[in-house]
Amino acid sequence: MILNKNFLLTIFVLIFTIPFLAQSKESKWTAGVSYALAKYTPEQSKLMGYQFVHQFPRLDVSRHLVGGFSLNAAVAAGQIIDPQLNEYLTLDATVRYDFNRSDDNAVPYLLLGVSSINALISSSTLNFGAGNTLWFSQQYGVNFQAMLRYSSDKTYLQKSHKYFSVGIVYSFIPRNLVRRVWGR
């Protein structure tokens, strides 16, 4: 458990320091805080003891790489909302593709990634999903995301499940919003 606490502390430090150290005219860093929900089937909940895992806050940081690709890292713990799940921690890393629309007001994307989930047992998942960020100002937006977390059949307690999140995103460098047709 000490290793997990040290690892979590390292992730938190990186989330809050990398964006400040890496800002320049060329950088395209964002950070966000969201509410997340892991949803298991009723059959899975009989084995695991729960069907829903509520997580708040889910903290994430993203960096635009090249073209329509960006890299995202996130951390969330279930114990913030549900004290019974004090062993549920998830660390995520994803690559997103936004169809080269990162400068638009609405930025849909597809994602592929991995998660490390530390619950009753530790396991990893392969993640597939989609999302959309709606920018309502030059620096703030709202992000919606849905993932399928695939877990191999060898894992007894950690089954494949759906994972949803909604939250606020902050861009460290103001964005140039595309004017809407009705605003011209």
C-alpha cells in the first residue's frame, strides 16, 4: 500500500507542476477536473459487491502532440465519494485523435489507452472510447467522455466495464474560438 501512496503522490505532483513548467507559445496543455462513474453489469456486481463506482475528483492533464493527436493522463480515487470503496484507484493514459478539429469550439475525439485499477485486486484494462469538449470561452470548456474498459477473462474480480466522465477543462493558453455562423 505504501508503493501505491507514493505513486499517487508522484502523479499528483506531476499533474500540478508539468503544465506550469511547460507553458510557452507553442505548448497546448489543458487540465481538467471531472466526475466519473464506472458501471458494471448486475451479474458482475454480484461477484464484486458493487455495480457503480463514483469518483470525484478525476484529475487529468492533456498535451496536444501533432496533427489531431494528443496524450492524456488521469487519476481518480473512489474513496472520495464512497468510503466503502477505499481501495479503488484508477490511473489512465490515453491517446486521443480529434479529427484535426482541436481549434474548433466543439472538439469530438476517439481514444485508445490503458488503465491501472487498484481495487480489491490490481489489474489493467485496455480502453476504447469517444468524447467531446465544448469550449464556451477561450480558456474553459466542458468535456464529456465514455469508455469501454476491456479486462481479460483471467481477472476474477476486475471485469470489463463502462466508464463515463463529465467535467470542466482549462486551457493554459487562451484559445482562438471559431466564430459561429449566427454570431457573424
